[in-house]
Amino acid sequence: MDWEANLFWSIVALLFTAVGGIIGATINWWIQRHKTFSDNAWADYELRRDVYLELVAGIGCFFEGGDASARAQWHAAARKVRVVGSDEVVTALNAFTQSIKNSTGDAETRFYDLNLALRRDIRRLRATAPEGTKLKAEAFPIES
């Protein structure tokens, strides 16, 4: 009977070890997954921040005293923003460019809205990558 008790306790010890290993592996997987999502979110933040800064740096070409020849470079930056920016940013950017194009007189207000959208977007650090878009193809015009 002594060997049966030893076998029983050996099996119990083996099960506890296996369960502990599974729990440890699960916790490690969760931590690594969270770290990967966080790293991806920071990479996304840095990409967006750099593209947004490029866009804002050249905005003066549309206002009084600005260099009109720099508009082509600004529109190239705007196309980058339309690819990596959030829906809110793209919508605000399009409202700004339409205001400039149609000379509606509210370009400064649209610029404020664009800056606010840019700031909100880079301040929202997500733990996961953004999913999908609600924009239509018309939200991505080719401008020069």
C-alpha cells in the first residue's frame, strides 16, 4: 500500500506543477501581449506625431505673408496625414482644405479645429491598434 500512496502523491505533485506551469505561462503570455500592444501604440504615436508636426510646420503657406510655393510640399504632408490620421483628423483636415479652396473666410477657425483634432488623436494612446474607418473614398482627395 505504501507504493500506492507514493504514486498518488506523486501524481498530485505533478498536477500542481503542471497547473502552476500553465498559470505561469498564461501570465507571461498576457504580459508579453500587453507589452507588444504598448510598443505598437507608441510606434503609432511617434509616426502620427511626426507626420502631424510636418503638416503644422508648413501651414503658414496658406495665410498672409506665407510662401505660396510651399503649398505642394504641404499637400504632400496632408496626403500622409490622410493615410495615418484618425477619422476625426482627416475630417478636420478636409474641412480646412475646403475652406482654403473655396475662400470661405473661416480658414483660421478650421485650422483651430484641425489642431484640436491632431492634439486629441496623439493624446489617445491606445493599447491596441485602431480598427477600421468610417470614412468614404471622397475623404481622400488629391490636391495640389
